[in-house]
Amino acid sequence: MNSLLKISLSTLALSTLTFAQTTMCFKENHTNLMTLEKVALDGGECNSQYSLTDMKNSGWRVDDIKINNNNYIYILKKGTTSTAFVNTNTNISQEELEKRVLAKLEAKQAQEKKEKEIEEKIMKAQRGQELYENKCQSCHGKKGELEPGLSVAINTLSEEDILELMDGYKRGTYSKGNPYQMRAYATTTTEEDTINIFNYLQSLK
Ligand code: HEC
């Protein structure tokens, strides 16, 4: 690579950095997932004034989310990196430019996929919260940590396990000695409900 090209590539990288903004917002001790997107978040550009919905409306997108008990940390990003490709610099070959644009597009798609997965997880957990509180919490505890009868703490089960066990109660093929109560709950709980409940329990960890 000749040195002129190197310089222009590093200018490109620099302008990419300036176009994308990042901020970190958080919410501590928030127990109701239903209102999570609407409460004002603390820190960063949210500044105890703006909710996740407000931030999204002004162009921010969720890059990452960390959930720990009832504490939520959002990494938000704004700005488009592709603006950097409005490039008047002729030192980069067309081919090189195309390669970079393509790489950016791929990164953007991967980013969008990640965001969608995060949002789906939150949506499942939201639906799971209501189900869990109404149908399971009285015996299995606030976080799935209790051990009714001979049951394990169900917050330790994998998605696969919990689906299989619920199915076993439904079919009458699984028992730890006293399956009758569970059979009643299992028959009124769909596989989708169980997946949502699983995601809710995971969100409490
Ligand atoms: C009325 C109390 C009660 C309710 C409500 C209840 N469970 Fe249970 N659960 C139990 C008992 C007791 C057992 C152990 C049953 C046995 O002996 O097999 C159990 C076992 C389980 C197991 C198997 C655990 C293991 O150790 O293999 C899973 C999974 C489970 N429950 C999930 C749920 C889910 C999900 C809900 C809500 C839809 C729910 N339970 C509602 C009492 C309850």
C-alpha cells in the first residue's frame, strides 16, 4: 500500500469515529418490565430526562444491554458510519472503496440482527413476567429460587430442560412424586408461554 493511500484510509477511519456517538444510560431497581421503555433513564445523554423510547425517537439505537437483577445498562449509539463514505478523496481506488462500503453494510446488518434479538428477548421476558407472576410464583418463588416439594429451583434450568419437564407433566410421563398440581399448570401453559417464562427468569439474574 502506498503511503498516500494509507493516510487517506486513516482519515476515513477518523471521520467514521466522529460520526458515530456512543452513550451509556442505566436504570437501577426497576421491577416492572412493562414500563421499562417509558421511564427516564439515568446517566449519559439520557440524563434522568429521556426514556428509551425518547432516545430511539431522536435517532439512538440500542447497541447492547446488560441486565443484572433489576438493574439495566444500555449502550446506545447514534449516527451513521456510512456518511464517511461521502468521500471526495480520490486516493482510494474504487475497488477499495466498494470493499469498505460492503464491509460496513455487513456490519450494519449484523448490528440490526443483534438489536432485533435483544428486543425479542425483552419482549419475551415482558410476556413471561405476567405469566410467571400469575401462575408460578406462588410456589416457585419471586425469582424461581424456591424448591417446592422435590422440585429444583427452576431458575437453574436451561430452556431445553424446562420445556422438556413441562411437556413431561403435560403428558403424565414425568414425576418427582407429586406431579398432580404441576400437571394442571403444565396443561394450561403453551410451549411459547414456557419460553417466555424462561426468558423472564433469565432476566432476573
Ligand atoms: C401449586 C404450586 C405450583 C405451581 C403454581 C407451579 N408449580 Fe411447578 N412444581 C411444583 C411442585 C410441587 C413440583 C414438583 C412436582 C413433582 O413432584 O414432580 C414442581 C415442579 C416443577 C418443575 C420441574 C422441576 C424439577 O425439579 O424437575 C418445573 C419445570 C416447574 N415446576 C415449572 C413450573 C412453571 C413454569 C409453573 C407456572 C406455569 C409452575 N411450575 C407452577 C409446584 C408448583
